[in-house]
Amino acid sequence: METNASISPAWEETLSLASVTIKSLPHLPDLQTRRRCNPLDLNPFFRPSDGFYITPSDVILRQILSDDFSTPRVAYHRAGPRREIMFEPSHVKAAIVTCGGLCPGMNTVIREVVVGLWELYGVRDIYGIRAGYRGFYSMEPMKLNPKMVDDWHKRGGTVLETSRGGFDLLKIVDSIQTHGFNQVYIIGGDGTMRGAVEIFNEICRRKLDICITGIPKTVDNDIGIIDRSFGFQTAVEMAQEAISAAHVEAESAVNGIGLVKLMGRSTGHIALYATLSSRDVDCCLIPEMKFYLEGKGGLFEFLEQRLKENGHAVVVVAEGAGQDMIPRSETQKQERDESGNMVFLDVGIWLKSELKEWWAKAHPGELFTVKYIDPMYMIRAVPANATDNLYCTLLAHSAIHGVMTGYTGFVSGPINGNYAYIPLEEVAQSKNEVDTNDHKWAWVRSVTNQPDFQHNPGG
């Protein structure tokens, strides 16, 4: 269901602004007997003032830049505390689960959900689900409290443990129902969010008064709509250390190449931002951009010129780049991980081998060194930096306020710098790919002077 609000023209007769479509959110039945004053009114640490509580008219525009003001605008409800809530805190039984791969900040989100529920709203029944989705039906929940989670934000990984796969819809919802959970906080990436949509739909089908919220987690920053995912800035910061080491190795060798593989199955955001941040990178290869090795305009020709000019070069490659170029056996073509994703071959090892073979043919007997650095598991396992820790705190508290209000089937996240509530299904279906036609990729090209790989002699 969507509502339309007409916006009055603001620039006299020279500009006609489009209508705004406000994305509505699923909500528990709004019975008068359920609604109660927000306990934040009585919290000794809060003094709600004018503007403290978010109203239904507080919305955030998704598109703020445009050269066509006749295009319809999409808006989302702003995240934050509401004057009335739908849960009696003493009746809340909350569950928190982490799924998928590791990401800096996961423990911070868990900690802040626990502390926020406990300190802001007086909730005392809070549980952690261990080992991802399968933990709902294969393990006993872990009782959580602020003292237990006090230093979790200083640790990498997830204390609740995680796993891929294990999604059995009926077993999961049966377990949620059996344990009496009425709030479920699901922390995970795009596959986890798709699972959360199925859980939400099954709960709706059973007509259960249970709120489901997703907290999007992906170190690759490949979830759409939101500005960025938590852990991304920490990952870029750590990636720069690997690039710096590769640069030192390359600079210290005759005809040295530093090769760094970074995370990014389907998107190259970490590689892109790390390249722009470090300024030591000569070529950045990402999944969104095809590249080729031999011939005019190819990678080998470019590196040959760089080695002549500088004596060294640094190449950054995202893990999903060039996967269609790596030879695969029939078995490897069919191989899938527990989440159903195609298992990638190591583009870094393949590229290192190709570089050595090329140089041996083109310059037999001449010195040549390739130093390959793969920091991927180190990057995703570190604690969040200050910026991501702050982000995780605001993300967790936004989710808590939305759930206590009775919203369900939603995701919290920043849009244009402001936190919003987004329908879960929209986020699960969205993608955030690098647009190689936009300014950010143009900046990469201008910083590296790398080829555009438009002329491919091999087709």
C-alpha cells in the first residue's frame, strides 16, 4: 500500500515538482487496547522535547538529485522513537540472530540491540540464536543481558556464531512460535534478507503477532537503497594497509608488481574506495567491468608501460572480477556453497600465474616479481572502527524503536544521511553495483590512468 502526497511548487512557475510516493510499512494490528505511552517519557536519561518523537509525516526522500523534477519521488518513513508503542516491555521476548559471513561491527549491533532494549524500554527477556538460521531449531537460545555483552563491540566476528545455509522455513517459524519470541532481529546479507522475507510472510500467514526486522550486513556494500552497509568503512581502511604493503613490496623489487585481492563477489565497492583512498594503485579490476589481458589496450600492455616508467606497479582486483576468464573443470562449473552461490576460483592466484607466464615469454631471463596479498579473511574479522561502531549503534537503536512501535517486515538504514524504515522485501530484492558510467569510476580512471578495456581483440 502506498500513499501519495502532493508537493506544492517551490520555484514559482519555472519548476513543477512531482508527487511523492511514501512507502508504507506493515504493522501489527493497531488495536486501541495495545497502544501505550512510550516509556522513554519516564526514562531518567531522556527528556523528550518538541521534535524528539517522530511523527507519521516525517519522511526521507530517496532521490535528492535529479535533472527531471517531473519524475515521481519515493519517500520512506523516518526512523526513531514514536510517542506511542505497541508492546508492553514486560511481555517482550526478543531474539537476535547473525547469519552469513563475518563483517566488522556484527558484535556491536548485537550489543546495542541488547543494551537498547534493556536500558531504553525495560525489556528483560532477550536471547541470542547461535549459528545462524539453523540455530533456531538445532540449539537452545542464549540468554543475554547488558553485563554479558558489555565488551562485545571490541571483538571481531560474532560471539553468537554464524553459518551459511540451514534455512528451513517451517522449522524456524515453529521454533520462533514455540519459544514465544515476539520480536526477531535478523542480522545478515542479501541471502539472509531474502530468508527474512519468507519468515515474515509465513508469520503473516499464521497471523502471529511477531515483529520481524532485518539489519543489513554485508562487508561488500552490495545491498541497495541504503547509503552503505556497516563494516564497509572498516574494510576499506584495512584494505589500504594491504595495498600499502603491496606497494612497498613492488617498489623494493626489480620490475615488481604488487597484486592485492579484495572482497567483492558481485560488486567492487571496496576495491574502488580503497583505490581512491590509497593513491598507490595503478589498476583496479572489479566485477562490473570486463577486462582482458593481451593485445592493444589490455592489462599486459598497460603494465609493460608502467614498469618502464616507474619500475613497479600495484594491481587491485575484487574477488568476483574476471571469473568468466578463469578455466574451470565441469565439476567446478557446478560447485555451489551452502548458500547456493557459485564457488569462485581464486582470481588472484590465476592472475599471478598469468602475469608470470606473460613476462617469461615477453622478457625471457629478465628479473620480474609478483607479490600476491590476500587480506580478505583478515579484513572481515577485525573489530569495527569508530565510524562503523557509531553507525551500528544508530542502526540497532533505529530497529528497536521501529519494532516497539509495532512495525514489522522492515529494515533500518541510512538514506541520504538520515535513518529510515524500508520494507524488507525492497531491500532483499535490491542491488548496489558500481556504476562504471558515473563520477566515482571516472575518478578511479583519472587517479590510475588505467585502460578502459573497451577494445578487446579477443572479442
